[in-house]
Amino acid sequence: MTTTTLRPNGTQTAGGTDVTGAASHHAGLSDNSDSSYILDGAGAGDTAIVTMGTVALPAGSIVKQIRARMSAKLLGQRADVGLVMTPFDCAVTSPNLLATTDFIEYVGAWLPAGGLGQAGIDNATMSAQTPPGPGAYISEVYADLVYVAIPVTVVTTVTPDPYTASNIVPIAWTNTLDADGGVQTRYQIRTFTAAQYGIGGFNPATSPATQDTGEVVGGALTRNTLVLATATTYRAYVRVAQTVNGVSHWSAYAFDQFAVSVTTSNILSVTTAAVNASALINVTVNRNTGSAAWNFVEIERSTNAGVTWSPVRGVTYVAPGAANTFTASDHETANGQATLYRARATRIVSGLPITGEFVQSTPARSWTSTSAWLKSPANSSKNLIVDVDTPFVSTDLPVRAGVFDIVGSAERVVISDVMSLPTSTLMIRTEPSDTTLLALLRDLVLLYHPTVCEGGTTARYISVTGVSFAPTVVNGHVYQLWTVSYVEVGVPRDPSASGP
């Protein structure tokens, strides 16, 4: 907590007021004595302006709040005596000041002053405003200023170094925080390899990082890294922030340097095979038997040549069993979509995970089909080829909007949100005795692979909003015609997803 009081140190203008008991207006207002004061003898209602002393803000600190104080008295009438500080609008007024024979101290409210920097403090003035009528006296003026020192954080040394327990490394830190700034409200960790932090012009705030948490809201003092490579040296840079006047007040970055040295379970190869009849791609992961045994495997896919990756449903972190080969099926790539896969293995040692590097498949693989498919992300055994009866059904793109009439006007006010994802209908034909479609529809959130004749092969996730069916006759054959209304949705979460 740092509070300092600024006092007058120069007279800018007397403004029609007089001074008693001191050589100058600013001297009379800054000597902590009621025997010296300024007064408005003419009673015209005048303003004296004095310059204020300054304080050197420590590097990185910010002003939190400011208030004005004064000692004043008024003889013979009720009136207001005001005090205003510029450039910041910090004021105190003696509201309807009673006639008194003694000086009374009046204290203004604390006001947030985050925009008051060093230049504003250096050039501050105080205006002492007296009301009309004789006998207004002001003996002292003050400006109380509270500033918050920059937070300081120290990253705890990673122990042991090299770190051998896991390649997910706990990063911890301790803070020195100004009490007026409150608790830690945000933090950020950026982790760099030796090659990254050793490059010329390195800046922990802007240089490319191996991992970056971004700004995280919270008061945590420790956080684990993501998986780091073994036999590699890193620096973890940490900064923390307090919130002052609604703005994050950040520390400088501090770091700890450490190495990672663990024995991993490694992947030898990842191979893929398209199964067109089932509209899926099988992914086979082969363990390098010369490395440690695995406990878990995770598989990811990329549909943009390895630029970005996403987890394959059901194999984000799955136990492969005792064999050295593990095969999983990916049901969710689009028809004809070239897809790459990668996999890595994790072993558990003393309850802690040790994860190897990703190994990528080659070449890209895709499945193809001339049929339309409807699939259940929750249960792939229900996946079906569907006979789409009407491939071209109208599609709606709803817009959430409020329409408001204006009294006395023909115009209306419309407040709109974004356009929603499409809503439409699937018309599907089955044999009357076929119950498999209804069993699939009961899962409600489904994946639909349309045929080329339906306008493309882009997969879409749909949420079923209604189902009806009725018999229909086509070329003398009786079918069941299903009308399935739906809303397109984002990729549903994987309830089996887990991780170390």
C-alpha cells in the first residue's frame, strides 16, 4: 500500500483572493496551519489556482485512486466552498457549509484514477473556489494519491533438473503484490525451447513459443505444461496480473530454465486403410518394441495436410492392451476427404504420465461411397446406408431477430443476431419391417454423409427435432417413408475423451 499526499508548491493565479499569515497563496495552503489562509474579502466568488507538488511513480506502477481534502470555514452565511484538481477531475465540496468560527476539514470521495500518469501528476493544479459573499476562508488543500507497484513474480525452480518424473512438468511461482492492487487475477505461461529463446531478438512476450496458455483468469500459483519433448532444455516464462480500476496490471516475465529427461514409449509406424463398404478408415498403430511398453494410445486426424489436428472420437486416450499393435476406426471423416493420421503413446510411471512423440501416417487416405450414410457418433454399430427419397429438400437459415413497432411511426426497429445454422428435413425410404433406422434416430445427434447428387459430400452433424413416418407406394411396392426434421449443430463432444 502506497499513499502519498501532494501539497501546493506554486501560485498560478490569486483570482481575486487575498492571503493572510503567509508570503504566498501556496505557502498559506500548504503549511498545516490554520493561522495562514486565503480569503475572499470582496465576496465576489473567486477562484485561486495553485500548482501541486509531485511524486515520482516507481517504474511500472499505476495510479489507483485520488481524493481531495481541504480545511475551510465560512462566516455569516450558508454557501459552498469547492476544490477541483486538474487534469484529473478530483473534487471536494463543502456542501451548504454552515457558518463556523473554526476551520473544518472536508474530505472528498476516493475516485479511480487509472488514467493519471506521471505527466498528469507533474502538471496538476488545484482550484480553490469561494462562493459569493464575504468571509470565505481556506487554510489547507491536499491531494491524496494511491498508486500500486508493479507485481513481481518469481518462478519456482523445477526439481529435479533434469526433470525425470514426467514430461508434463509442473510450473509454480510466488508473487509479491501491492496490497492496494488486490490478489492475482490473471496469469500467463509461455514455454520455449533453447533454440527458441536463444535466437537473436528474443522477447518472451512476442517470440514464437512451444506452448502458450494465453491469459488465464484465476489466482492459481501452479499449472502443468502440456507434453514436452525429452532430452530438451526449456524455459517457462510466467507473468501475473492484478486488476486495478478494471484493467490488468501485469508483472514483467520471470522464468525458470530446466531440462526434460524421460524414457518414452515410442510409435514405430501408423498405417491406414479405407473400408468403403463401412464408410470408415481403419488406423493401425504399431509400437516400437525397442522402447518402453505403452499404457495408452491417442490418435488424431488432419484434413488439411497436417496444418491442424483434431482427436479421433473414442481414441483420445485409450488403453491398447498387451499387444504391440492397436487398431481403431474413424467413422467421421467426410466422403472422399483426404485425411492424415498421427499417434503417440503414453506410459505411466509411479502414477505420472510419460508421453512419446507423434508419428504420422502416409499417404493421406479417404473412403468413398455412392450411397448416403447416417451415423451415430455415440454408437457406430448403428451406422446405416440410407435411401434418400427426396434429395433436394428446402433449407432454412433462421435469423434470430426482434421486431419492434415505433409509436406514431410506420417504421420498425429490428435488432438482429447472427444467422443460425441450417434447418432442413431428410426424407428416407425403408422397408416396412425395418426397425434399424428408428433405433439410429433415437440417438438424436447424428452425422449425415450426403451423396454427390445432393449437392456435395461435406459431412454435417444434425440434431433430430422431429420424426414422422407413413406408408407409401412406389412402382407397386410398399415402403415406409420417414420425414426427419433436423437442425445442423457443431461437432458433438466425445464423452469418452480423457487424457493424462
